[in-house]
Amino acid sequence: MSDFMTRARAAEQAMREVFPATPLQRNDHLSARYGADIWLKREDLSPVRSYKIRGAFNAMRKQPGQGLFVCASAGNHAQGVAFMCRHMGVRGVIFMPVTTPQQKIQKTRMFGGDQVEIHLTGDYFDQTLAAAQAWCAQEGGHFLSPFDDADVIEGQASLAVEIEEQLGGVPDHVVLPVGGGGMSAGVATWFGDRSHCIFVEPEGGACLRAALAAGHPVKLDHVDNFVDGAAVGRIGEKTFELLKSRHMSDVLVMPEDRICTTIIEMLNVEGIVLEPAGALSVEAVADVQSFVRGKTVVCVTSGGNFDFERLPEVKERAQRYLGVKKYFLLRLPQRPGALKEFLNILGPDDDIARFEYMKKSARNFGSVLIGIETARPENFERLYARLDEAGFTYTDITRNETLAQFVI
């Protein structure tokens, strides 16, 4: 057994003093859909509803006598650090982006109690990280990296130790979400070539893919914060060192709207609450279903810290991705009966979700913003045909991100 595996196993055993192993559950729904033996490693059921407690625990236990810990986090690492600060009776100073969902901020306060103080700074994680490191350099304390730290990586690898023990062997495939790379590096190192690892990143934060293409970590020009648990602009140096030999074909990229479909499905069908990053691995199976058919697959559901105030947005994005909801700017004649004519064009499964006069574009016409939901994507093709036949002028703005920011 390698030194890394020995340390990861020791970390996993030490964790049992603080919290039990998270469940490894076979999912019948997904197994039947993909013709594979699919298991979910439920990190969303840890004490802080994410795997981040593992790395925080391991890094902090290796600093005996340290009274101050500092970290930067989009939420989950913060909760793990806060939980351990209260457990160990030490002080914690936690920096979080201003854009962090309120649910994660409140939970961090709850877990840390009087042991932690929270600073909200920066719109993006990289700005928050720089502020935390600067504060730590000036004030002292031990900085706890959310991912780019050998002890953190070792701690995250403990979930792989549990997978092997719970499964009674090594799975054929392990599907891992990637943010800064701490968990994916730890798990991939534990399994080595004994199991095939598939890595999944959000489209707006594909830092591993960018690093593999360049041969070294690079900073992304733009990061979409929607998948806040994996929205990292630059993969860690230490994590990339452990992942640099991976093939580009094993790194999948998921559009943010598509991830929303999995969040909704897992909630409605399985009653499982997943945050966007936690849903990455489940959605990725669809892209490799022919490859994993008949195999044993473990998907790491990395977190379940979902703010239900975001549910309307998640549903909206899922509907747009599935093609069952669209938005139009309609040029409507300003004459009696014009609105009735339009309403008569709608099919039996077409519902108006939004109707708003924007402005008059001409003396005899008005611009109307209309949102329509339907049962099946193909219904819109029939609607387009009827609109064209009736002579209505319209513009589909569903995929126009610039307009959507202002009017949808």
C-alpha cells in the first residue's frame, strides 16, 4: 500500500470519532435507465451536507495547538471548517463571496457558532481567496485551502476508502464532480488504475479541461457562479499535479441549464435534494451510458446545500434546456380582436406563463413579451407554423442571453 493510501485510510478511521461514514446507496431508477449497476455515494448526507468536512477535518487535526484557522469558500468548505472549529474549540475566520447563497452563509454561522466570524468579500471565489490569504498573512493563523493542500486532498480521499469498503471491492467507474480538484485528485489517486474515473465540470468553470489543454493550470477568462460548489477559475497546483496524466476524453463538461434538469428530477423522483455541484455526477452518466452499460458505477453526489429560494430559477432553466418553455417578443396589432386571434393559435398543451406589454413599436403595433410553457418541445414547431400562417411577427429570445438578463 502506498504512503498516500496509508494516510487516507488513517484519515478515514480518525473521522469516525466525529461522524459516521456516508451511505453508498444503489439507485434503482438510474440503474434501470442506463442498464448499469449505479450507486450514489451520498456526501450530501454528511453532517454539513457535503464532502468538504473530510478535508477540513484532516487538515485541522494535523495542526495540534493551532488556535486560529482561516479559509476562503463558496460555502461547503466554510461549513466544514466551521463545524470542525466548534468541535475542536478553536477560532475560525471564514471569507465567502458576496454572491454565496444565503442558505450556505446561515448554515456556516449555525455550524460554527461563537467560534467563527464571517467576512463577505469579492464577487468571485478567486477574489475571496486572495482577500483571505492577505488577511491570514497579516493577522496570522493557519490557512486552510479548500482544495490545493496535501492534507485536504488526503482527507477527501477518505470517501474513496469508504466506497471500496462499502461496495466490497472497486467499482468499474467512478464519476466525480470537479471544482478546484481536491476531491477528484484524492479519489483518483486512491483508486489509481484499479478503477476508471470520469470527471465532470460545469461549463462555466471547466478549469481542469483548460489545464489539461494547456499542460498547466490556467485562469479562466470568465466563471459562471451558478454551480457555486464547483465554480473555480483555476484548478489547484497540487491537485493538477495528481490529475495531469488524465485523458481529456475522461473530462465531461455540463451546461448549467442541463444540470438543473437533474436537480428537479432527483427531487421529484427520488426525494433527494442536491445542489448544482452535487448533481453533476448523476447527469454525466447520460453522456457515457453506452460505455458503462452492464458495469458498476459510483456517482459521488458531492453536496446537498440547496437554497430552495433558487428552486424557481432552477425549474425555469431546466424547462428552457428541455425546450418546453420559450420566450417571444410578439409584434401585436393594436386593433380589436388581435389578442383573441393570437390566443386561438395556441395549442391545447400551450400555457401562457408570462404576458407583458413592453412598449409601442409603431403607431398601430405593440411589442409584447410572452412566455409559453408546453408539454413537449415539438409543440413549438406547430405553434411557429400557425403564427407564420396568421402573419404574426415574432422573435424567439429564449437563448438570447443579453435580452434574457433584462426581460426574463
